[in-house]
Amino acid sequence: MPATYASRRDGLLDLSALRKRAKRLLKALKANEADETRLQLRALGLPGPDYRLVDTQWLVAREAGFASWPKLIAHTDAVSFAARHPTFAATGESTVQHWRCGNDIEHSLRIAGFSGAFHMFDDPMVMGPVPAVPEAEYWSIRAAYLQQAFGLSARDIEQRQALQRAALSRLHGDSELVLWCEGDAYDQLFLIRVLASLSALPRRLELIEIAQVPGVERFIGLGQLAPDLLAWLWPQRRRLGDDALALARLAWAAFTASDPSDWATLARQHHPALPLLGPALARQLQELPGAADGLSLTQRLALRILADHGELPAGKVFGHLMTSYEPLPYLGDLMFYALLRPLIDAPRPLITEKPGDDWHQRLLELTALGEQILLGQFNWLDQNPTPRWVGGVRIVADQAPWVVSVDGQVWQRRRSPKPHVHTDVSGR
């Protein structure tokens, strides 16, 4: 189906184009020129042969991700109304602090008419050490990791951390916060980090939290949405109470602990106060070494992409990951590349990389060892990979590292003299 008619990436549907498509499909049906459309309509229970505009409109609506044409119309009307009649003044938006785990929506908020203060907390806690240590030591550990992983200057990191620490320190009982989140681990860790830092429930604490948007074929993040969609989301915010703060503190303590047992328990539970937290914790738990192959889920998916598609530029590997393979997208491209480096730089690498100025264009290829590990013939932990961290868990291959099963069970691994064969290598 042409992209102009498909579910839009930014959520702002072109209703005029969709109406025209429905009319063209009907005209083609009447001229006996649309066999594929006819088969699709029959599959939906409309055998024909005399089709009407409402039939092709229904088909177009389903292609765009809606159950019916009236539901598509209702959604586009709601977005349009919200953009024309924002309730910012009536709801005291100008007095709130908008908190987000990056600056991806700041400009769009201004375009949509939001005027409250904006605060960014962009520490990528999905990567590197996030241990339960005193606050000053914590920030120092994070700074050292960010400098090493991304080549950022110590001065730049210090300035960014200073802004974020100052913003957190100024939160108190009279603060008014609205947090903007998705359902992935990057956002949910940001959410519990901010909530866990609050000593008491602020006067106003609200959350805008979404996992999908009608009309968006693959929702990845708020930053992809058009400004009108942010205005549409504003009335959907909900108030958070003490139960959300208590849960956030519990989850943050579990994530930063050196033993992931409590984290795994929380990941298996549904949490009404923060309903998207459990799946995010479960996905992030899979960044521990897999019990069968020693790979994190991100590493496994990267190998699977290369096995499926052959030699690819690194940027295309990331593209496949985000559009098809990753069950809960959370990585930026530089983050993904940083996670690949240990597989490339190892004495016995799992991926080879051809030189190039732009890392996006560097060709990546699976090695023989990479293929064998992906097939479960060997375990990556037996190859003495570089130590790494997931939350508060430090993974050292020869020190009984914590591993995770595909169903989220965790235990400490004892080195096995025999290869551990695992038959489910899809990682999906």
C-alpha cells in the first residue's frame, strides 16, 4: 500500500487523501481492476459483487489501523479539535514543569502552544552501571561510563548532570509536575528515577503515558508525533498518588540492586499505579546474559538480523532492529552502536566491521563464532567477554554471573565444561 495512505509515522492522518483512496478503490472495483482489493473485502466478510463507498472506506480505515471508518473519523476529529481548542489555560498548564527523558518533544510542545517550564532528564539508565550507592558516587559512576561509552567530554557531562541534579533538588511539596512517557525501558526507568527521588507527593503530579497511538503503524516514541498529537494527549493525563511513589521506590531499589531477583519478581507482575512498568522491566531484564547463549537480547537480535540479511551497514542493522525485531524499542542509534562494540572488539569477535568514516555506513558481518553462538552451539560467557553492567548487576563471565531465561527467571551461572545447546534462538 502506498505510504501516503498508510498509518502515518507522526500520527497526523491525511483524511482527504484517505477519502480519495476509498473512492479510487471503489472505482477500480466497478471497473474489475482491483482483484487484490476484492480478495481483501471478501476476507472481511463482504463477498460483493456490488460494493459501495462504505465498504472501501472500511477497508481503508483498517489499513490505517482502525476498526471502522467512523472510528477513524472520530479520532481525526478529536485531534483536530484538541489542536484548535487547547485547554492549557483552564488546566493551569503554564504553571507546570514538563519532565521528559530527552528534548525530543520540547520544540513540538512550544509549537502546540504549551508554555510551562521544560526539564530534560536524559541519563540512559538502560546502559552501563546503575548501582545502589550514595548520590554523589552514583553521579560520578554514571559520568565515567558516559564518557567512556560515547566519547563525551567530562565538562559536557558535568554541565548536563549539574542541570539535572539541580532540577531534581528543587522538587518539593508545592511543585507541579507533568511527566511524559512511553512504555519502553528508557522512559520507564526515567519515570521511576524521578518519582523515587521525591521525598513527598507534590501538590500536582500527573502522567501522560502511552504505548501506542491510533493511526501510527509502529509507535516508537513521543518525539515522532506531530505537535497536534501532543495537544490531543494533554487531556489524557492522569494524576499519580502515593501508591505510584511507593512502587517507584521499590522498583528503583530492585533495578539498582546487585541481585536481580526482586527486579525479576516485579517484572512478572501487573502494577495498576504504573501499568507500563512491568513489561518495561521484563524487557530490560533480558539485557542480562541469556541462560542459553550468554547474549543480551539486543546482542542476540543484532546477530539474528545479520544472519537473516547477510552483510549490512550498521545503520541498516539498527533500522531493522527498530522497525521489525525489537519488541519494545528503546535505543537511540549511538546507544545501539555502543552496545555492539564488545561483539566487534572482542579477541574472538561475533561481528566483523569494515572500516569507514561514518559508522552508519560501516559494513557488519556475522563471524563463524557468531553463527555458532546464535545456534546455541556455544555460550558467549565461555569466551570471556568484557565485563558489563545491567542496572546494578555487574556481569563478569568467570564470577558466577546472573543469567536470565526467556521467561524471565534469573539465577547465577556456574561455568559448564560442555556447550549448552538451546533450540530457541529467535530472540523474539
